[in-house]
Amino acid sequence: MSTPAQRPALTPRQLTRTDERLSFVYLERCTVHRDANAITAQDAEGTTHIPSATIGTLLLGPGTRVTHQAMSVLGETGAAVCWVGEHGVRYYASGRALSRSSALVEAQARQWANPRSRLAVAREMYRLRFPDEDPAGLTRHELLGREGRRLKDCYRAQAARTGVPWRGRRYTPGDFAGGDAVNQAITAAAQCMYGIAHAVVTSLGCSPALGFIHSGHELSFVLDIADLYKTEIGIPLAFDVAAQGEEDVGSRTRRALRDRITETSLLSRCVDDIKRLLLPQTTTPSDPGDDRDVVTLHSDHNHQVASGVNYDGPDYGDELW
């Protein structure tokens, strides 16, 4: 068996694309270790092997221990890792980006830095959430007001559909059990979606902090992306889970959300939506984008030139090293 230092580094061709991965894998009360390029989960019932390159987000629940080598392979394959509480999800760490190109994060920075394009992206996000409305010309305050009204309408509609009593959104940070069943389910679904959105954002090489609707937080863009699917997936699913009973709401919500994400191909859609928002003129939904592992240098007139070359004097071409 090879030692850790002798294992070859994975190449981009060996990595599973973000939209082809499992949405998330939840583990609890086990030891997570590494066996070649897979992670293993060992508990009293035995050992389970999980190919690390197929994981979008690994959720580590209560009673889990993870080794350095397991974290190493998860980092190499670009998987996000979340340590979760028994009743909620908190995102604490992530692996490196799957993308080797900086095209998306550069586009994100350009769109974010200009107040006009930042508002245009916010309007497009609203259009993705509510395609039956045209947000053109709306101010930010008007967008927020319309979003609040649509959320209230969604809560009322889902309560009427499922027969679950709705007394308003109630959540106290750190007190998951303090809410009723439907509020617990909404919280669990939201936190799971934040972890999944964070995994996609970082795997594409985007900045989690540069948000177009949310601002001032290290996860502003993550919150923007997760909210795109709140009224379509998260809230209806939460009411469905609450309608089935009040026992074990958190874990039932996570399992139901995992199945719904697979059924709706949400990871693929999330990747396409991010590309459409940040590169609306150059990237089509089916285009995987330019992911070449190439480093260039900025030159004049917005041109880029090859790196590793000495540009001193008229005779270019001498290598720097």
C-alpha cells in the first residue's frame, strides 16, 4: 500500500463535475477515514466506502470523528464539509474549488463592483425566483417588498395545501426545538440548502462573500443562491414533512430534501443559474465553460499574455526560471 506522501495528486479530468455529484451525504456516530481515494465511515455495524469525488457536501453529525487523511482527500476532490448539530446545519469548512479557471469569480467581482450591474443581477435573481413577474425598473426596496409579499403568500398557500396550521415564521438561533414542527422543518431545509449552495459556489471558484442581494456577511452570495429555490423547493417540502408528524422533523427533512434535490437535478440547475447570472452574454446553460489550468499575466488594453516569460526588452521569450 502506498504511503500518503506517495499518492499522486488528482487531476481536473479525474474529478466529478459539480452538477454530477451527490447533493450531500450525512454521517453520524462514526469515524471517517481514508482508503485510497475513497472515504470510509466506520461504526459498530461495519465500514462503508464512499467515493470522495462523488460527494458535493459531507454533513458530519453528532458523534463523528474525522481523520486528517479523510479531510485531505475531501479537499483534493473539492468536496464541502459541514459539521452539523443534531437539529440543524452549520457550515464551517470547504475543500478547494473544482474549477481551475478564475473566469467566474472575475465576472462576479465585475458585476458586484458596479452598482448598476449589481442591481441588474439582483433583478435577474428575482426573475428566476418568480418568473411570472417582471422586476425591470424596480428599486432594491421595491424588490425586497415584493419578495416579502411573495413569501407570505407561499406560507399561506402551503398551509392551505397541507392542512398544517401556520402562525408565522418563528425561529430563535440556538433553540431549534423551540419552534413548532413546520418551523423546525423550514429551518432544517434552509440550513441544508445553505450548505449545498455553499458547496456549489466554492466548487465553481466563486466568492461566497460578494452577494447581490445579501451584504456584509462572508456567505452573502451563498444566501443569494440558496434563496433562489426557497419558495419552489424548501418551503413546500418543509410543509410536507410537518404534515407527516412532529417526530424527528430535522432528519426527515434532510432525507426528503436529498431525494427532492436528486429528482429535480437541482445541482445541475444551480450551476447553470450561477453561470447565467454572472456570465449572461458568454455562457449557455449547457456550456461547461473554460476550465483550463492556465495562468496568464495582465498586460495593457485589457490583454493577457503568457506567464513564465521575461518581457524585458524587445526580444521576448526568455523564461523566468
